[in-house]
Amino acid sequence: MLAPVFTLNLNQKIVPGRVCIGKYDGAHSCLTASTTADKVFIHNSHQRLGVAGGRMSLSQSSAEVSLLNINQTVSAITAGKLTKDRHSDILVVGTPTNVLAYDVQNNSDVFYKDVSDGANAITIGQLGHHSFPLALIGGNCSIHGFDSEGNDPFWTVTGDNVSSLTLADFDGDGENELLVGSEDFEIRVFKQEEILYEMSETEAVTALCPMQGSRFGYALANGTVGVYEKLARWWRIKSKNQAIAIYSYDLDGDGVPELITGWSNGKMDARNDRSGEVVFKDNFPSTIAGIVEGDYRMDGKNQLICCSVDGEIRGYQSSSPESRYSMMDSNIEQETIRELSQRRHNLLLELKNYEENQRMGSSGEILSGKPSTAGDQVGVIPANTQLQTGLAINMGSEDKNIPPHVEIALATTNDTIIRAVIIFAEGIFEGESHVFHPRESALSSNIRVPLYPPKDVPVDLHIKAMVGYKASLHYHVFELTRQLPRFSMYALCTTPVTEPQGYVKFKLTERVARIVMWINSSFLLLDDLQADDEGVLDVSFVSLRSNMPLIVQATPQCEITVRTDNMDLAGDIMQALSNYLNLEDLQVEADFPSELEQLGSVLERVEEYHATRQRLSAEMADHSGVIRTLVVRAEDARLMSDMQSMRHWYGELYNLNKDLISGYKIRCNNHQELLNCLKQVNQTIQKAGRLRTGKSKTAVISACRQAIKNNNVNSLTKIIRTGSA
Amino acid sequence: MGKMDPLFLALSYFKRRKFEKCITACTELLAKNPYDQAVWSLKTRALTEQVWVDECDGEEEGLADVLMDDNTIASVARPGTSLRTAPPSTADGPSQTFRPSTQSGRPLSGVVRPGSQGGRPGTMDQALRTPRTAQTARPMSATSGRHVRLGTASMLSTTEGPFINLARLNIAKYATQQNIAKALFEYIYFHENDVRHALDLAAQATQAQEFKDWWWKVQLGRCYYRLGLFRDAEKQFKSALKQQDHINTYLLLGRVYIRLDQPIGALEVYKEGLDKYPGEVTLLTAIARIYEGLHDLTKAVKFYKDILHHDATHVEAIACIGTHHFYTDQPEVALRFYRRLLQMGIYNCEIFNNLGLCCFYAQQYDMTLTCFERALSLATDHSVADVWYNLGHIALGIGDINLAYQCYRLALVANNDHGESYNNLGVLEYRRGNLDTARAFFMTAASLAPHMFQPHFNHAKLAHKVGDLQTSYIIVQKALALFPGHVDSKELLKTLETHFHTL
């Protein structure tokens, strides 16, 4: 078994996920983590380790910790080389309102910037063609890239709050791409400001780590970890615990990094990147806070360093190829035996079923058509039994309080019944799968399962249905897969609808027939749609979620208009369409009066909140000045045993303190509102970007950013409408 | 002969810095026409000029700010990168043994500055008890304290009520009128000392100017600085510097970094300012002060000499270089610098005291006592104790123990908080064999002057001598905490440790 090469206890609490390691003097690795009371500690191991070269004792280790006051909640922390000409690392600390880049060695700021979107995730590195490293800050729907002078040459928006960031050479062109995991369950790959790929997951993406080449590991808020190779998911596992940190490190020395995961229950395991098989595990007494890699023993090799929230640190050394096999100790042997015997058991069971079937077949008994009983070894159904499936839109009914939905109908072809259905699909159900089993009395040969897809994404439904006879003990399992089209939640409308005000207009050099084909494939239609004889297409849908209309029109010259009031939906349609048609670049003309009006009012509110915030913070600073004076006065009175005036001063202090607390509450609310507004603004920009494809998309986003910087609302709306200022 | 136009007269008064007369003239004019903006603005300016102080130099951290604020990022920064931690072991220049430190733990400088007198207390108790003698009183906090005492008239009572009633002022209206707003801001900031209203005005005015006027940004920064919002202040100053390079802005930005305890950052700002304004004396002085605070005395002196190249009558630079030479065993050179100061017209007790000491160590004994006589005759209550204390040194130097004893006693009569005198008296008592008295003196000295390591070391040595090893062990560690490089203390500790090991 691989034992930690060093263990030490820092006697400092560590906030989960806020751990990094940096070489602040250019040579020695210092573990840095956020601890309680808004402080960051730096562990200077080399002060002793460099000399003694052995293990550190407990008493010494706590003396080597130096604390940094941040005075704000630390939301993210990382260290890296931000300046090209210097070899030392810069510590970058993110808080909900600003980012501080700090030179630990010289005790001086590199830059200090307000980021009103907050800093949920930070990573440092080379991005794309930028010649200098950037500190990339992921906030609410936006990503900033700061250089060492505090300028932000990189800025873009993303769909939701960024929860994780990493850099990896995704497409293998020698330049790093930015991988962004966000709270809308998406992993997006940015090449420069442009989204290269999007991958949908089933929960908020809490961690990402590059592994090798275009391979990367990810972790979700529901306890899933897995590995992607480009767009293909190699494996994933789900645990009831949450993965706090993931890291890639070659622990078994085979030249391929494993995915190391730190769990909330204190477990730490290393998994093979290809199969997800556990190659090593260890247990900590408390939640893992973070995993980093650094040369902590000054022996020229990097160790894997694992920290728990209680400040326990363990370092693991990559084992040499020779000692790899000694890792397979008795524990693993036993596990293998257990696994194999389990498989044997399963195989035996299967064999028995086959034998039983054969026996029945040879005896010529007609057993089908009646339920199996306890004595029978198997239930038999007619050989020609088929399971038919169909997807349809159910408009629901008002009086039964059933909202409109998509339903999947399952039916058998004869008198057998469906005992239960298990549907497995990502992103539709809570917890990925849905089990439907009617009551004993209501069993029938057809079943309708309602589906409510929350997002417009194509979904693969893996269906397992148990088919047999009533009261039978044995059932046959039918497995099949159906695909739910992307826009299944939109029903074809035959009656004329009121035309929505919002629209997207564009011209394609395509045949209308291809557009029709696209519509047929992405909407749930009973009959395939056709353009009329002149090649004009005019089709209206109604959303099952909101009852809002959606109209798609096309002229024979392929001038297409998509009318909807929902900018999000328009963006989805544009993205899906350009994907289908493989469009490189598409500029559109768009107008969403209600959204744009809202944007204007939101920006006005942002202004107001900023002003209020400034006033409130000045007030607060003023109050706190008075409070300090009062404390000193009161203490002075106490030392002089002048209890009466001490009472007086403390009384005043108490009142002022109450004022301050109520002021703080107002400020909190104000800040929350401000955040919401900013998020809305960012989301609108993102939506405006999604209406376009390729270069035009990037151009729109950066133009919007410029307009917001210059506080020019009119040009912002113009950009969203026309795509340029 | 026709009468001179009263407004012109008032302006003339203002230009000749006859503010009282200017104000009276303006008041008369305003009584006739209360809406005359020109007169009104002139009066505000006159009132402000009366009480204006230079903030960059006159600023001192308040007691409460020191104790309760955590503006510094690194609590234990690497030695040599902070104005608060102990000096680096590699620090050049004379060690603490020769060059005493001030209460703040920084090396003794040539001039007394705000802030160098008070120490950095660990607890509130300590802060309130020890350093608040008559000479070392410090303001309560930045918002009260010195600014109120020094520079503002807000505490003066006026007969007909305040000139401008801030509570009833329509700030939004004035913020848009640039001709009045600036004068009004300075009035509120300096005369009324009402930072909150000043901030309000500045914020609205800079908005009215569409964030294009650097002057308002600097003022906003100043307000934030006074309120203790250093990060906001930093932002404003930096933004102002982008629009307009201004020496004062550089100085203010540097102060922000000093308050954040990032001397290296401050140095960078000052040096950036020097690139734009080569040879600017105020920037050079600020740099030299920081190096002094960082114990990098060689560099500090280099910058002080630089200052003298540009401004040969810079008192601070001359005094600091003199002090440096004195403590690096070159009293003759120091003497020349002090004589230069004397020539420049500085005629006070301190200069004669220093001249006397230089003369003594340069072996010009004939001048020594004359200088000290002059110093004593010029001494104020504030400084007489120091003169007697130095005389005690002279007496010790010529071997007159009795005179030394009397001198120290006299120093204590003048100022019974004089820790150094207590320490030296203790040593004298120790030599006489009065060990109990000596111990009492050392203990008093240690409690009165928490920045000195000598009483601790002396006390430890005494305890070691009488066999009280435990006390000795505890106290010698206190001495080492104040001065980690002190060889004698280290040796004593080593002896004690070997003692304990053999037990």
C-alpha cells in the first residue's frame, strides 16, 4: 500500500476548495489556503524542511504559518506566474466584490480590482494567442482576464454563474482553451471569446481539471466525477458524497495521470483515467479541503499534497514503476476475489434460467398466457410480443390540473401487461432516472409516461419495461432507446396565433427544404412538414411551458424570420440551426422590445444601486470611526474605574452598533439586488451573442462590453439589434 | 478720491494673506448682497486658508485605528518588507545597540515626525496605559484627534453661528457649479472637518463632470482615506494619476500603501512619480523615510543626500544625515551637519544638545559644556529631561559617577517618565551594590519604555547574578524579542540553557 511520504498538521482550519500552492520566492513551494475569519495562511515549509530534510514536528509546523488578512470572504484563491519576466508566483485572491493579486515575497499588491460580478473561480495561465499570462476570473455570468498590470484584455460572458474554470489545450493546436463549468449544468469550451463546444451535464459543475492532452476531469454538485476526452465522456461515477477537489497526478508511476478526487466524507481516491477503476485510496478523518501538487520535500520531485479541513496535510509520492506492483496488496486481492465470486453467482443464475427454458421447450408444455407462480422458475410470454413506443404531445387539461407536456406511450402487442417502466435520461428527471409502476389494479398493456424537459436539448431516453402477465412473479425486460428531439416542448399550432413582437431575421444561402428538414427533425410533429408550392414556409408553434407562440417563416429566397418574445428560445433555435447547417458565421437582425426595455431599466437600476452603495459605505466607514473612538473612551474609563462614564460610553456604543447592523442589512440587500441586475445584464449579452454565430457572435459580445464600459445604453440596444454599434 | 472697489480690496487682502481682514470685508459685502457668489466663494477660501494644513506630512494614525484596524495584508511579513516587523538580520548600518530605536521600533531619526513617537501596542490595555504621557499622547482615531486639534475651525465658536450650515446645504445643486464647488469642498473638508459631507459633494461633483476632472478624484480619494477606506482611495488616486500626473497625488497614493503596510508598493509609487518629476524633493523625502523605517539606513542616507543636491537647505535631510554620521562613529562629520543647521537659523535646545554631544565625542571638550549650557538655557519643559540625560552621558564619559547620578536624577525630576534615565540609574545603583534598588529601576524603565531592550537585559543579568535563574531566563527572552541580534543577551540565554540542561 502506498503510504504518505509526509504528514503534518497545521492546526489551521481550511475552507474547502480554497487551497493552492505557490513558489512565492521562485524556488520553494508554499501551501496557501483560506482559513477562518477571512484570512489566508501561507505555510513556509522550506524554512525548516530545507535544512532538516525530514519530517516536520507538530510544534514547529504551526510557527511557520503566516497569515494574510483579506477582510472579506475568500471565494477563490490561486497562485501562478502572472508576470513573464519574473520567476516567482503571484497569489491571486478572489472575494465576492474584488480581486487582489499580491506579491507575497515583497508584501506588495500587484493589482487590486473591483469585480462587481464576483470571483467564484480563478485560474492563471496562458490563454490562446495572448502573449502574456492572464489571471482568469469567473464571476456571475462573466469571465475577466487580468494581466499583471490589472488591465483586462479578455472579457466574455457565459450562460450562468461560473463555478469552475480551467485551461487546457482542448483542440490540440498548441494554444490553451478555456474550459468553464457553470451553474446551468454546462461545460463550455472557449477559444478566445468564442464558444467552441458545449457539453450538458446533469448538475452544477463544481470542478474541472486538465489531465492530458484534450482529456479533462470534472466534478458535479451531486457527487458525480468523470473524465471527458474531447466531447466523449469516458466514464463517470456517482457518489452520495460530494467531490470537493479533483486533480490529475500520476500516482502509480505509469506515465499516465490518474484522476485524484477528494470527497466530502474525507475519502481520497485515485482513479484510472480510462476506466474509472480505483487504483489507490486513503481516508482522512475530516472533509478534504483541497488537492495540489508541489515539491514540498525539496528533492526535485513533485508530490501530491492533500489537505483536510482540519489542517491535516498528507503528501504522496508518485511510485516508481518497479514498486507499482507492491501497491496491489491483500486488500485489493480480496476485493478482486469478491468481485469475481459475484460474477460467478450471476453467471450461475443466468445458466439456471437457460436450463429452465430448455426444459420447458423440450417438454412441449404450453405455459404462456398465464402468470408464473412461485413454483415456476420462469415466466413465459408469447415470442412475438413486441413493445411499441410513441412520443406525442399532450396538451393537458385545465380541470384535471395537468399542464401540457410531452408523453411517451408504451404498449405491448398482445394481452401481456407492463408491470413497470424505468426511464433513464439525463436532465429531465430529478436524479436522472424515473421509475413508473402502476398499482396492481390499474395494470394494463399500455402506459403513458409524462415528460417535462426543462431545457431545450436533445435527450436520449433509455427505457426498460417489465412485461409479463398479471400477478406473475417473473417478467421479461424490454430495453430500448428513443431520442427526444430538441424542441419537443413546442406544439404545432393550426389556429392562427398573435404574432410575437420579438424577431430574428437573417438570410441564408440554403434551400428552404433543408430548413424544413431541420424543423422536422428537431420538433415533435405528427406528420412531416412541407413547404408550400412556391417554397414559402410559415409555421407556428406554441410553447407547452409558457403558452407563448413561436413562428418560423421562410421566403423562397431563404430569408428566414423567427418570431418569438423569448430571447433565450431564439438563441437556442439559432444555435441549433447553425449547428445543423454547419454555418461558419451568421449575422442577424433582431429585436426583442420587451427584453431590451427591461435591459434599459436594469441598467438604470444598476446605476442607482451603485450610488446607494457608495453612500452607504461612506456612512458605514464614518460610523465605524466613531465606534473606534467610543471603544477607546470606554476602555479608558474602565481602566480609570470610572464606571459611570464607562457605562455611558458603552451605552452609546450599543446604540451605534445597532444602527450599524441595520445599515449592514440594507447594504446586503442592496448588494444582492445589484448582483441580480448585473447577472441579468450579462445574461442578456450572452443571449444576444447566441443569436449569432462565429465571428459575429464574438464581435457582438465585445461591442456590448464596450458599450457597458462607456455606460451607453442606446448603443448597447443598437448592438443587440443589429450586431454592431 | 474715490473709494476702492470693496471686492477688489477683499481680493487684495486675500492675496496678501490677510485673511481676517478679507473675511470681514467679505462679511460686509455679503450682508448687502447675500447672493453674490464671487464674494461668497472668496470668503470660503479665506476661511479655508486660515486653517489649511499639509495632510501628507502632518498625518498620524490614531490610537483606535492602530488597535482595531486590520488593513495590512500580511500579519507577519518577510523582514524588510514591512514597517512593522523586526529588522532583517542582514540590515546594514549600526545595530540597535548603538543607534537607539523610537517607541515604534524604528531606528531613531534626525527629526521627530508624527507617528514615530508612539509604539505599536499589542493590547488595548497596554495602549491606554503606557505611552500616553504628556509627550506621547496620540489622537484617539483618525476621524477625531489630530485633524480636529490641528487644522480645523469646527471647534471654534463663532458669534453669529457657522458661515455655512452644512445640514441645510443643497449639495446636489452646488456639485454642478464648478466655480463654487471646489472652494466649497475645501471649506467643508478643512474648515468644517466633515468628511462625510465632503465625500458626498465630491462624489456628486465628479459625476457632474462625467468623471473627467482629476481634481475631484483626488479629493474623493482623500475623503476615502480619512474614512479608512484605503482601497477606494487607492482606486481614485490611480484613476486621477491616469489623467494628470501630480506630485501630491503620488504622495497620497504612497500614504495609502504605507497605511496598508506595503512599503515596497509605496516606494514603487514614489519612484514612478520621480520618473515624471525628476528630483522632486517631497518624493525623495518620502522615499528616504521609508528606507529609514525599513532599517535600510545606507539607502536612506543616499536619498537624503540626493535631496540636498536639489535643495541644499532641507532641514530634515541635513538632520537625518547628521544623525546617521553620529551613530556610525563619525561625530566630526555629524558636527558639520549640525553646524550647518545652526547657520541656517535653527536656534533651539535640541541643536545645541546635539552639537554638545558631537563635540564631546569628537574630543572638543572645551565646546562641550558651553553647548550644553546653551541647550539648558534654551530648553523647554518638554526637552530639558533629554538634555540632563545626555549630560549624564558626558559625566559618565569623564568618569564623574556622582555628577552622572545627579544628572539622571534631574532628568527624572523634569520628566518622571524618562525610561532611559531609569535604566542608567539602575546600572549605577547596581555598580554601587544596591541590587534591590537597581532591580526596581530596571523594572520601572521596562514598563515606561516598552521599546527598549536594555532594561530587560540589565534586569536579566542582575537576576542571573543573584541566582534567580528562572526570572533571568524569562526576562532575557523579552530582551531578545525586542532585539533578536543582541549578542550578550544570546550568550546569557545560552548559559542559562546549559544550566537548566545540567540540572
